[in-house]
Amino acid sequence: MSVFLLFSAAIICVATAYSLRGAEPAGTPITYCGFDGVSVLFGFVAFTLAAAPLGTIFGFSILASLVLHELGHVLAYRMLGHRETRFRLVPLLTNLPISDQPLKSEGEAFFVALMGPGFSLAPMTLAAALSVSLAASMPEASEILRIFAIACGSLNFVNLLPFWPLDGGKCARIAASNFWPALAPAITVFMCAALASASWRTGSLALLVIAGIGAHSLLRKSENFSRRLGPDAGLIALAAYTFTLAAHFLGGWTLLHTFF
């Protein structure tokens, strides 16, 4: 089993590296923003909220997963030919976009949104495979890798929920609007109802907050692009979104199954 997992993880990592070839040299070096006191405080709060109930290793794993997620978005812009990009330490606390150059089509917007969770698939699967392989010989390292894989999967699964302004909300709206415009709001309504029900059963305030954010996202209008995906490409995009969502759900299953 461990050999199969390592082989599968290697394929994903090699495929990811191959698809990223030339992304970094595509323009000027990536700049960084948000490395200030407010962002550091935000990071400390995020670490504390994650570490308090689940441990210090989980807290650090969440921070590492956030960095990898944002890096995926930056690399997506580089792959699309944007020569000047910036890495934002805490995207929620800055009005600066990753790139000052606007996206040209729905396809580009979908690709950028999905690339954050998509790029995170490689480190998550590699960590999970190494955790299984090292369980007998290096149990402490195995446990650290297992926790990171769970944290990465959980974080990106939540990010892929079809709620605005999460990446999942952007992906679902863009893909679904090209062959069934009513599907994206329907998915959001279904997920809100499911999360509200889970919150009622478990008494989880966090799930209720997420459900509220999802309900509020129904009021948000989608961005309009002159170049649409089209029904065929929209279906392929929705399939890619669903696969990535399912993969991260499996990666974070140990944590997520207590809520869903």
C-alpha cells in the first residue's frame, strides 16, 4: 500500500512540476506584500485558533497550507503570462491584487481560482504517502506529516465550498453558468442547508457561520467577462472543480468527518 501511495504521490508531484515549468521566469521576480505588524498579528490569531483545540503542529500546518494555497494563485497568474505579480501574506487584509493586469476571460478566472487548491494537492498527497511509509521507522515524523496532510486537505476543502468569496464560489458560478445558470445558486442553497443542519446536530457555531456566509453569497453578482467558457469547457471545468473538492475532502477526512 505504501509503495502505491508513494508512486501516486510522485506522479502528482511530477505532473505539477511539469505544468509549472517556466512560471517563475515568466517576468520580474515575485514581490511580497503584507509583511507587517497587522498581518503578523492575524497570523498569530489564526495559529492560536487552530492550535488551541488541535495542537501546535496543526497550527503550524494551517499556516503552511495557507502559504502554499496563496502561492498556487500567484503561479497561476505567472502561467497566464502576467509578468508582475505579488505574493500577499494575508490576502484578506490588503486591497492589492496579485496582479494589476486584469484577467481576460472566464477560463482564466476559473484557472486562477482553482489553482490555489489545485497546487496544494501535490504537497498534501506527498505528505500523506510519506506518513504511511514512515509510520514504522519514524513515527514522530510520520505523525507530523499526517497532521499536515489533514490540515491542508481540510483548509482547501472549506475554501472550495461554493460560497462567495471563497474560491469554490467563483469556480462553481463560472462553470455552472455556462450550461445551467440556475445550478450554481442551487448548489449554494443545498450546501447552506446541509451546513445549517450539521450545525444544529453538532452544536458547532463555526458551521453555522459558514452557512451564513454562504447564504449571504447568494446576493453577490458574478463578474462579467467578454469571453465565456462555453457549455463543453464549463462541464470540464466543473468536473475539475469536483475532483479537487473530493480529493481535499478525502485528505482532510480525519478532521472533517466530525462535522459532515
